[in-house]
Amino acid sequence: MTVIDCAIDITELELADPVPDLPPGLCRGGATRTQILLRLHDQPVGLLQPRIGRDGIRADELATEIWRAAGPTICAHLHADGIDAPDRLDPKGLGRGAEPMCAKRRKALIAQAPPITVLIATRDRTDSLMRCLGSVVRLSYPRFDVVVVDSAPSTDQTALAVQQLQRQPGYPPVHYVRAEWPGLAFAHNRGLNVVTGTWVAITDDDVTVDRHWLTGVLEGVSLDSNVACVTGPILPAEIQTRAQELLEQYGGFNRGFTQCCYDTGSRRPPDALFPFTTGRLGSGANMAYQSEFLREQGGFDLAMGSGTPARGGDDLLGFLQVLISGRMLAYQPSALLWHWHPREYVRLRRQAHGYGVGLGAYLTSAVTHDPSLLLPLARSVIPGARHFLARSSVKNAAKKSDFPRSLEVAELLGLVYGPLAYARSYHRYRRMQCSKI
């Protein structure tokens, strides 16, 4: 594990309050870096990563950097609240004043909040799961329960830990489900059988959720009656090692702070690869579905996801199913959480390979279940190759000049192997189902 010369501190700043001075840098060379999540009225509006020198950053300097990075988003938020936007950020902050419209809208939504079930699949990572559940219990949402699916565990450690939580007074209802076969999609489908909420919010055991996560999901749901799935930003919980920094260059899991709705009609984005590039719309660690819709679709493809030869792609296929079914996917910036990136390079390389395998498996599964997608997918091959390989593409734009070529090769080799991996996984789970019958 290589620790980077200057680790990046993770923090938050509410822009309604005064902008602080940042103290002098403490890292090698007298500089440090901080990644700041910018919020306005609790709503996320941007990220800033200033490099702090020996003298620190004065509040007025930081306010200027914030405005340069997030000024348009801040103005859009203020206009939506019926507040005149300034032409700069005053170091004294934007002020609290009367209750903003966004807070009133949130209260109105919460007053009629539908029940939501939080679904978390885990396998032999009890400590990580407990950290995740520790953040879930602090959610500000009024009506939710939790389903933990223990995916083919090798010990009873997770079951015992969940039993202890179930006995704690004041803890939200936690249901434990044991899945006899490995595989993330299989685990999610097992959990779906006991989901009671109108919506099911799915996350992983290696995240911590924001206190407004489920409220953000509800805000995404409220955008349109045709919304069947809501995704949101996934930010790094720490950037302490080279591998973690590389994953952010790789693209990370953050899709920005602009509220969007997607479908195959009037909300179709200007993307030649749409709807196949569903990875741009969100990630499986942060996705919420209308429970009835997910059941009507038969849940997730059992042959997909981590823990299977296909390695992943279950989330991408789920998003695609939303779009081709005529429903809408909403990306909601306030439905955010933090992901604990792998700290070791060897794990990152394995993850990059898995991304490639999952992508190839996802595309194979898509055309297997809906052959009508084969022709549009074939038309996407050349622009898809440019997207995958060109240094100027959206996929590669954040990579620095020293980004390891080995990670890109690992992903490319995984992509080539993906169709065979899906075939292996498909037949494995088909045999398992037949043996159960």
C-alpha cells in the first residue's frame, strides 16, 4: 500500500454560514489538500479541492475559489428558492434568513413520506457492515426499515452482530436474511422477498450514508410520476493512498450535482451510446427502485454481480431495464453517500478488471434477454471504442499523465472476457436452480 505524499482531507462546508480560514498546510513541502463538499441549505452544490500552502487560505480567497467552482449551481439553487443571487460569495456566507423554499419542500415531502426499505448485501465483512449500519441509524427519514442479506457467509459473525442490533432499543427494524448461494444479484433478489417499503434503497456494506440520503431519494421520486429508479452521488470517504486517488481519476462514482431525469423519449441525453452507457447515470452502491417495478421485472439477473463469474454489471442492467421499459431514472444530488475505496493497488487492479468483466457481461445479458437491442448495440461499437480508449473521452478525461496503463489494460482484458464470463455464470445459476427444483 502506497500512502500518497499528501493525503486529502474530506470535509463539508455549509455556504449559508461564514466561510472559514483554512490553516497552513502540514504535508511535505508545506502544502496540503482538502476535498470540501459544498452545501447550501443542506443541499450539495459542488466539490472543491483547494491546495493549501504554508500560509493557509484566507476566507476571502476560499470564497472566491468556491464561487469559481460552483457559482452557477449556487445561483440556480438560490433562484429556485426565490432568492436573488449575488455576483460573488461573501466570506460572511449567504446567510440563514427565513426558511428557504427547498427546506419547506422537504418538510412537505417528509410529511407524506412513503415507507422505504434499506437493503444491504454483505459477505464476511462484519466490521464494514457495522460501520455502514451505524450511519443508517442516523438517517433523518421518518419511515424506514433495514434488510441485511448475508450472502453465503463462511461464519455466523454477521448474523450474531445483526442479532445484537435487533435487541437495541430505538434502533430501526433490522431483518436478517441468509442467502445460500453467492452473488450480489441473488442476494438482492432474496432481500427483495422480504422488502416491505414502497421503495427499496440499495447500498453496499462498504459505504456510509448521508443523513439526508433517503430524503434525497424521495426528492428524486417526486420529480416525475414515471420515475422508477433514483440514483445519486457517491463520494470518497477517504483519499489516503495512491490507489484511492487513482480510483477517483478513474472516474469515481460521483456523477455531479445537477438534478436530472432520463428516459428514451424527451429526456434522452445527447449521447450516441445511450441507453447502453448506464454507468453514467449512477452506480449500484446507491440506487433506489420502486419495489413493485423491481418485482415486475423479476428482480436482478441472477448471473450478474460481484460473487459471480460475471463480476458485476447487475446495476447497469437494472438501469437499462428501467429505460427500455418506458420508465424514468432520476439522478438526485441530495441522495448521496460516501464509499470506502480500496486502499491497496492490487485490489484496485482487481476491481478495474472486474469493471471490464462486468461491462462485457452486462452487454451480453442485455442482448440475450432482449435481442432487439443487438442492432443498436452493434451501431455503438465504434463510438463505444472511442469512448473506452480515447484520452479526451468523458471516461478518461480525469486521468493524469501518470495514470497506470496496467489498470486500463486490466479493464480492457476484462471487457473482452465479459461475454464468456456471463455465459459461465448463466449456466452455473441455471444448474443451481434446476438442482433446487
